[in-house]
Amino acid sequence: MVFETLTGQLSVIITLAFGALLIVLYPIINKENKYFAWFSLVMGVIVLLLLIWFTFGNEVIRQQILKYGLQ
């Protein structure tokens, strides 16, 4: 039980960090290749939107967040 919760929290953190990294890299990559930079930005936004959609789209997770908050 504890490992399932820990694994879920770690996967959310890793996904959030990956999406944020793709967005943050946009200005650095834009100096070299404009198309790859836009691809990185779009993929970062898609990763974050999918994370939000999967998190709040699941009725059980949404109810837990509303009841207990983001502890």
C-alpha cells in the first residue's frame, strides 16, 4: 500500500518535471533550431495537460484531492 502511493507520487513528480523541463528548454534550443524548440514547447505543454487530465479526470483521484487536499 505504501509503495503504491509512493510510486504514484514519484511518477507524478517525474512527469511534471519532464514537462517543465521541455518547456524551460525552449529558449535555449530556440537559438539553435527553431522547429525543435517549438516541438519541445508543444510536447511539454501536452505532457502537462495530459498529467492534469489523467489526475483530475479520474473520479476517485479527484474526490481524494477535494476531500484531503494535496498532502
